[in-house]
Amino acid sequence: MAYFGNNTVNLLNLHYAIHSLALTGGGAFFAIFLLKSGVPAPVVIAAVAAILLGRFVIRPSVLVLARRVGLRPLVVAGTIVSAAQYLLLAEVHSIGIALLLLCIVSAVADTYYWTSYHAYFATLGDAEHRGHQIGAREAIAAVVGIVGPLATGWALTVLGPRVAFGGNALVLLISALPILRTPNVPIARKAPGVFRAALPGVLLFAADGWMVAGNWFVWSIALFLSLGESFSAFGGAMALSAVVAAVSGLVLGRWIDAGHGIRATAIGLTVVALTIALRAASYGDAPLAIIANAIGALIGCLYVPALGTAIYNQAKRSPCALRFHIAAEGGWDLGGATACLIAAALLWLGAPLGVCILLSLASVPASFVLLRRHFAATEAPAEAVVTSGLAGR
């Protein structure tokens, strides 16, 4: 069965499911907790940009360590350091030393975790079943995402940030356990030509980073303010979004593996564009904002499998998946940081949050062109074989 036929990928997806419990919990509340703690919205977005730029600077060090110990230890270490950032998040009460430390630790945690995880998944997954495997991962994460925001919203309201974010830190530590049963992946000392091979991934991730800046970081603040700055209401809106994603999951990944990547890309990015426009228009209107947030959940099951299939398969075909992801995620950091800094500047000058959300629309045509180019190249041989077979009958 393509969805669960690779036991190593199953363990990776189990890890990701547990990890997502914290990501949809503490991760979803990251920006809004800073806002609630007295950090102005422009500074919150600028802090996110600082984390992304820090990741960009730190990322080459991942290769140095990976060549010595392999990928698995780095995935585990990144997971553990990620837990520490939530403990620090609970201690931020305004602009100050705690916020600076949070930015530093978050940059280190995100760099080591995501770079090594993506390279690990790219290497151990199956190219021919990539859409299935990513679709299953995102669907499982969506189901888990129903619980994460509800639990964190309730805990923040009733028990306080130390208990709420401490719980998220504990979940992250537990998520490292399935990784201990997966094989290590050694990294070659040299891999000529890898960074040239990574250029399509750099551009794809740069566009995706730009998209996430407005459609997630700015949007989370807009949604929180639209819901009256209620942690519980915000958690409920995120849980509803996860229900939509869970019901809609698994479909597009199978379609991509069947050779319909271009159509899947068109559908996914159409939903992205509509979501961005609706979110920009819904600021200040609680019912409409909840609907816009729920519709945005479709991005995870419509757009993410197309992007993930392209990126992971490009990485697996490259001379070194880790070096590929170091370059590609550097593109994500620069794209996201640039858009965040522009959004922060606009907010500081008094621009509405909706305008900053609309910045994400600029990435949609770029993402479509890049993904279409990828799937046109990878699907053409299969179509040629079919045509040839028909002609010979």
C-alpha cells in the first residue's frame, strides 16, 4: 500500500504527527502570545524575520556536523532544542532579553531540525510514492492538529503560559523517540554540482517563504485580533481548520503520483490565492475570519503535497539531499524574511493588516511557474511512453 508501505517513512510520519501536536499548539500561538505579552505587532513580525535571517546564517554549520555524525542525530538534536524555545516563549513579557534569547534559540532549533528532517525524509522516502506519503503525513498532522490548538488555548487561559508551553516542550521530546528506530543517513564529504542542482528548490522555497509571511505570520495576528484576543477562541478556530484539513486530506497526493502534478498545482495555488484574498478581506469580522481560516486548511492537503513532491524528489535526485536542503531552505529564509520585513515596515507606518496579508499573493504566480516547470519535466517521459505504446498497437 503506497500510503504506508515504507516502514521507515511510517516512523518518520509518526514522529511528525507527535511533533505536529506541539507545532499546532505552541507553534500556532507563537506570534499571538508575543503580541499578548506586550510586543507590538510590527516588532513581532520583525522578530520572525530576525529568526529567519539567523537560520540563514547558521545553516551551513549543519553540513559540518552532518558529515561527522549523519542526519539522524541532527533530527533528534533539533527536536530537543525546539522544546527549549517553548520554555523561553513562556518567559517573554515585553521587548527585552527574553525575546532576544527566544529569537536565538528558535533560529538554532529551526535550522537544525527542519534542514536535517527534510533531507532525511527526502532520502528515505520513495520518489514514486512521494505524493501518497506526503498526503498521509499531512492528513495525520491535520487530525492531530484538532487537539493541539484546543489544548494549548485552554491551558493558556486556565493554567498559564509556563504549563501550556511546558506541555508543548514535553510533547516535542516524546516525538524524538520514533526517530531512534530509523536508520542513520551518512553525508558524503563532497558532492560536486549539488548547489547548481538545488537552484529550482531555492526558487520554489523562496516563493513559499514569501507566501507564508503574510498568509500565516501576519494572518495569525489578524485572526487573533478579529477574535477579541481570546486564546480559547483562537484555539477553536485552529481546531476547526484542522477538521477541514483532516476530512480533505490524502486525495491530491495520490493524484500527483498518478501523473497529474500540473493540474494538482493549479488547483492548490488557486485555493492559496483565494484564501489569501479572503483572509485579507476578513480582518475585523470574526465569523468571516473563522471561515477564511478554515478554508486555508485546504492549503495543507492541496498545495503542500505538490510543493513537497517537487522539493523532496529534486533533493533525492541531487548529488546530496542535505546540501540541497541547506541551499533550498536558505531560499525559504530569505523569501520569508524579506516579506516579513516589508510587512513589519508597513505595519509600523500604519498600513492595515489586510494589506500585509495581500503581500503573499505575489508568490502565487512564481510558485505556479516553478512547479509547472518541474512537473512538465518529470511527467513528460511517462506521457511519452504511453503515447508510444498506443502508437504501436
